[in-house]
Amino acid sequence: MLIKKPDDIVPSEITDKKTYLNRRQFLQEAGLYAAAGAGSLLLPVSAQAAVTHNKNGLYKDIATGPYATNEKLTSYKDITSYNNFYEFGTQKQAPKFMAEKFVTKPWSITVEGECDKSGVYNLEDFLKPADLEERIYRLRCVEAWSMVIPWIGFPLHTMLKKFQPNSKAKYVLFETLHDPKQMPGQKRAVLDWPYVEGLRIDEAMHPLTIMAVGLYGEQLPNQNGAPLRLMAPWKYGFKNIKSIVKIHFTEKMPVSSWMKSASSEYGFYANVNPNVDHPRWSQARERRIGEDGFFSKKRKTLMFNGYGEQVASLYNGMDLSKNF
Ligand code: MTE
């Protein structure tokens, strides 16, 4: 997320040949998808086609999970070349190149705080194919652009339950790897490293929330947060912390990196909310990366990024203009 420059340049609108061919194959395999048009945003599983797998990808046989949208997918190229990952530079084009050699194997996750099964876990333990699902979710960035991404992942609650959080676990804090040798962006004080984010425990346990380990049927590219990153699709992109090495159950609301950096601009909840402007720009409309030309009309941003039916009740009684 760039806090100083809302009007970033669009990534290349030109689709390379490989992406174009993959996309064509995908469309051929997905008559249903093409015909589904812009109907309801959320379809039951039965109405969706399990269509997005890269047939050669590591995750080619992963089942389609619930809650996926039927919107047109953003191209693999755009998803992987227009990124926010400040550990690898603040320019959108930087992470793709700067993260190329990032080592993500082996990978362990330290679990601590208010739970009975704290310890150090290997990521491998959570990658059983039977536990993985494909879910097509929108990612909506605070800078007013969005993408539709076929994520591969597992529901976060299946992971968290294994650690047996206790009754004091009201929030979950997540932390990204801190390794300036590998992550050159951490040599600059752009943020207070390591990147930290958090969810309230009911948000973390909500079935929409996943840990993503892949996209488009492939292992998660480094620039997208390999080997695992959060995906809570009703929240602004900055909540979806990448390359997670720590999970901490806590009684107190965590202070995220962006809250620390600019608390008047970035709140803990960060629910997509077209009615609450960012202090320096409107959040009412968004540009879909790759689809619209730079001068095309932006689309209206939906409350909770379109996932209100599933998550609005989590915020009953809260003033979402104050709890932004
Ligand atoms: N996680 C870490 N560790 N560092 C970051 O800079 N950027 C966030 C989020 N997770 C970020 C991060 C922001 S602002 C966005 S919009 C999304 O990642 C972008 O995810 P993408 O690059 O996969 O589209």
C-alpha cells in the first residue's frame, strides 16, 4: 500500500502470449463461467465450475471451496507483477524482481500467547491436499484498485483450532519474516519492521478467512506472499499480511504496522467501506486492474467488498465510521 501516492500507474495492459493462451484454455473449459455473466456476486459451490486450475500446477487437483465469486479473473500476469510488498520495495513493479530469490523452504511458524499448543510448526504440516481449497476472492486495496484472484488455501480456523486458543484469546496477531538480508526493503525505515497485522478472533475464525498458499493452481509466487499469507476478502488489502512466521493469540487488540505508521488513516478493522473516505482520497469507487483502461469509469465499491451477507453481523452495534 502506498500512503503517499494514490494514483499509481496501471500495470501493463498487454497480456503476454502464455497468459493469453492459458486464459483462452480456461475460458474454453469454463463455458459456465463465461455464461454466468455479472449475476450474483457470490454463488453456492454447486453453481460454480472448478475451472481455474492450472492443469500442470502443483495444486491442480484442489477442490473448489465455498464463497467464490464468479467475476472475471484478473490475469496471472497482473496478479504477479503489480504488488504491494514493502519488504521488497515500495514500487508496485519491484516485488516481482526483488523477491525472485526469496527462500521460502523450509518454513516454520511460531505460535505463542493465549493457547494450549504453542510451539514451532512446519508449514508442511498444513499443506495436506485434502485440506486445501480454491476460492476466487476479490482483493480490494486501500488505494482504490481491485483484483479477482483464484486463491488456493485452507480456512484459517482449521489451522488456529489446532493450537487450541484459550478464552483469553480475543485477537490474533500475525507477523511477517524479518530478514533484511533477504528483504532489502527492511533496510529502510518505511515501516516499523516486521510487518504486523491482526484480526479479532471471530474474524479469524470466520469461514471466509483463509491462509493462501497458492493462486491459479500454482504455489504462491514470492511477490504474493509466499509461502503463506492471510486473505480476509472483506478487508482492505493491507490486512492480508504476507510471508507469515508468527501467530500470537492475545487478549489485547494488536497495533498493526499501518496503525503505527498512520493511525488516522489506517484502522484496526479496515473493512472495505465505501462510506468512509481515506483522509486523503475517496473509497467509494475502484479500478479493476487489467480490465479497465486508465481513463475508464471506475466501478462502485461494495460494502465489505461484497461479502456483507457473510460478515456484516460480526460488526452489529459497532459504529463503522469510527471503527474503520
Ligand atoms: N504484507 C507484508 N508483509 N508487506 C506488505 O507490504 N502489503 C499489503 C498486503 N500484505 C504488504 C503485505 C497490501 S497494502 C496489499 S494491497 C496486499 O498485501 C497486496 O497483495 P498482492 O501483492 O498479493 O496483491
